[in-house]
Amino acid sequence: MILVNTDYISGKELEMLGLVKGSTIQSKNVGKDMLEGFKTLVGGELGAYNQMMNEARALATKRMVMEAEGLGADAIVNIRYSSSAIMQGAAEVIAYGTAVKFTN
């Protein structure tokens, strides 16, 4: 499966199959949430949240790919990511794009 954030793949003719997406809602445990909260007082990278968001993007991408494979896609073009806070310490991540099949 080829994944790109452009609306084309060089040298390939594409047949559009439709929108595909994957999403997840992730949170950190209370202990890590409290430790990260203290870090906001002194500044610096919030490692536990950074890890949480990386894991969420990977899972959302995996789910998007599974949906595209179900359509018989060869690739997903025009991939985008979006995230939003659901509640304190929890975020939703969605990955979406256009599933395509190669015609040549």
C-alpha cells in the first residue's frame, strides 16, 4: 500500500475508489498525566503526550489502510491528519485520504 499526501503518484494513472478514514481516541494514565502536568510549570517537551499522539497517529493510519484494503485499493492519496482534545488528557486523531486503484 502506497501512502502519499499528494493527489497523484508519479507515473501512475489512478481510479478513485472513495474516501477512507481511520480514527482513535487515546489517553494517558492518571500518574503520567499528573507528572506531565508538573512539567508544564517548568516547560519542556511532554514526552508521554508526544508518545501518545505518535501511537494514535499510527493506529489511525493502520485503520485507514485496512479500510482501503477492503476496497481493493493500491494506494491512498491526499492523506491528512486531524486531532482534537476530547477531555483533559485525551485526544482524538483521525487520518483520512482517497483510496485509489492503479489503472496502468
